[in-house]
Amino acid sequence: MPTRGTRAEGPPTQHKAAELNMAGAVGKRNEVSDTVDMSKPLYTDSVDVPLPDIPYKEVLTDADKSLKQKEKGPWNQLSKEEKLALYRLKFLKTYPEMNQTTPEWKTVIGAAFFFLGFTGLIIWWQKVYVFPERPRTFEGDWQEKQLKRMLDMRINPIEGLSSKWDYEKGQWK
Amino acid sequence: MFRAAVRLSVSGVRSLTRAQPGCQGVLATRGYSHGKQETDEEFDARWVTYFNKPDIDEWELRKGMNTLVGYDLVPEPKILEAALRACRRLNDLASAIRILEVVKDKAGPHKDIYPYVIQELKPVLEELGVSTPEELGIDKV
């Protein structure tokens, strides 16, 4: 949203501005971006709303105006180009144009992979400079001894670990 | 009644791929739990009357069309004819072409509905001088 000073309520009316001697406050304010007056009807292209609230072009050139006059007569007398011109005066996009696909998804997927890759690089750096040594409890022979100890202790003998071990044959069931 | 082919409802998918009208009636749009259901003919008649209003204004045309396309159906040619004539009374060719575009859009995957509607509307289109989107080349991007 553009910054509009610290006024709590809306912009002053012409009258009030004159009263307050704030000539510069009306009309052109210090706006950083283009604004749309959302209190007025807007033009939209939507497949759900074939006839928008306002025509696309409201300010007509003289050529447009004379074409609009011709529109009041029989439409059979209009050429294809004139009919197209009348369409484009009222509407910005045709239905096929509205429904057009864009290649935006490629950008999205590409950006997602890029940032995943960047994250991978960060983790790699962390592996080198941040992570502590791998605990020796992960090593193969420690894990074997740990498992043997668990089986000797009969961990989860009913449905879990030890129930899967055949104590007679000394192997997994 | 020839209505939109697919009604994604509990009553299942009924596909109307014939180009002929006069098929078995499809249930009315409204899902009231009580009271009389409006028949297809009543629905059509109501909308034809709406667009046939002699002094219909632009707002009413827009409101009518935008409401009509919100229903789960493709409007009958007779409703569309009334709407096109309303456009003529309002000297609005662009909206007439737009109406034809939205009919095609409403038909969705049922590619045979739009040609049928155009075929039914041909006399009206010729009488009023409304070109189809295809004739103007705006059916493609």
C-alpha cells in the first residue's frame, strides 16, 4: 500500500482541503505505486462473469464513437473488423485468451528445485564445519553387539523384536 | 429438455450427446427439500420472459447473463435468443458475441453442445447480424 501520511480517516474533500489550506492534499498525493479506486466498478475478465460491470474502454476516441453510432443500426452492415473492434472496446480478453495456459509452472518448479539445491549446499557446509563427530554407537560392530544384548534381554518377546528371533536355531524366523 | 449434459450430482452423470432436443427431462436445478420443483419448461420460460423485457437495461442484461451462467446447465437456445435480442435492443453487439463465447465455455468437455446451439440460433444470428466467434477468428488464441 502506498504511504499516505498518518491520516486516520480518508483523504480530505475538495472543500475541506480548501478550508485547511491543504491544496496539495487533494488529487496528486505522494503515492509510490499505481492505485486502483476500489470503490468504483472494475473491469474483470472471468469465465464466470461473461459481462463485466464496465466496458474495458470507457474513454472513446472519435473513431470509436462513430463506430458505436453505427452499432445502433443493423449489425449486418458492420464489417468483420468493425465487429471485432466493437468487441475489443468492450472486452480485453476473449474466452480462449482468458483460458490460455502460461509457462509459469516451469518457473515455479525450477525455483523450488533451486532452493532445495541451495539448502543441500548449506547442509553440506554444515556437515564439514558444524556437525560433531558421528557417535561410535552407529558403527557396525557396536550395532551387532547392541542387537545381541537386546535379544539376550528378550526385548519385546511377544510381538516385537525377540518374537522374530528363533532362539533354537540362532537366526531370524 | 436439452440441458447441460453433465450434472455432477447424486443423480449421477447423464450424458446428452445427441444433437436432437426433446430428450427425457432432467431434474430441475434447485435442490429444495420441500415444495414444488420448478420444471425445466418453467425455468426456461422464466428466463425467456426476463430477457424479453422490452425496456431491459444494460445492468439487467449483465445481471441476467452472469446469473444464468452460474447455473449447472447450458441455457436453451430459446433463452439465448431472447438474450441476443435484448443485446440488439441495447445496441450491444460485443455482448452478443460474448454470450456465444460463454455458451461454448459452459458446455465444457461436451463438444457437441455448442455446434447444436449455434445451429439452432442460426436464423436469429443471421437476422440480427451477429457473427459467431469462429467467423471473427476469436475462437482461437
